[in-house]
Amino acid sequence: MATLEQKKAVQKEIVEILSNTDAVYLADYKGMSVAEVNKLRAEFRKEGITYKVFKNTLVKRAMQEVGGYDGIFDHLENQSAFAFLSGDPAKPAKILKKFIKENKKPEFKAAVIEGALFGADKLDTLSSMKSKEEVIGDILGLLMAPITNVVGALQSQGSNIVGAVKTIAEKEEN
């Protein structure tokens, strides 16, 4: 049994993690072997995602202290594991989706991304989200397309004019 000081230390750790997090994914790891949990943790670690198992009550207290997580409280039941990250919110969903497909577990419960709650039925949607960098790239591509078209048109017009001038010059020389 953990002492009150130990629980407070864990809660403080969770508050610190939540304070530096853009997204929290919640999964029920019931029925997973230690080897499976370690394999999933390694997959998350490769992508810079923190994956931890905490007591639901300590996580709830920490979330109440940080604020903005009220919607996920109903999902804090049974055996919960948490993936915390800053950055691309689709990464954990992609990892979970692949892992669940291969192992039939863990069960995805919910995610909170920048204050928005996504339920268990949204894993496919979350895993298909583009990263911030991909969205910025798409926007830049859209913005650059008209400029590229204009430059291309000017170059083709220029080559026609240059070609016409050369032809006229050659005719006059002859």
C-alpha cells in the first residue's frame, strides 16, 4: 500500500506531465501480458510518447488540478494506461490502431486533445489525422500553386516571344 507521501509524489508527477502535454490517450490494458505492455511502451517511446500506468484516482486528481479534462473522467475506470504527448496528436492513435489490430488489445477508451474529448469510436478518425507539418505543407502547396502557374505562364510566354524575335532576326539576316 502506498503512503500518502508516495501518492502525493505520483500526483505531482502526473500534474507535471499534464502541464507539458497537448494530448492524453487512455486505454484499458486489462488482459495484456507484461511483454505486450512493454512492447507497446517501446512503440510509444520510439515516437517520443510517454506511456504510463497510473491509478485512476491519482490521474483524476491531477487532471482536476490542471483543469480542462472533465470530459474524460467517465472513462477513468478499470485498468488504465495513459499516453501523453506534445506534438502530432495522430501518432498515438496510429500506434494504438496498429497494435490493437495485431494483438486485439488494449481497448482504446478515449483521448483529450487540446481540450477536446474523443470517445472510443474515434480511434480511426484520430489515426487518419494529418500532422501539423503535413497540414502546413498542404496549405503552402495551395498558396504556391497560383504563383507557380503564373511563373510557368510567363516563362512560356517569354519563350514564345524570344522564339518570335529570333525568327524575325534570322529572316532579316537572310
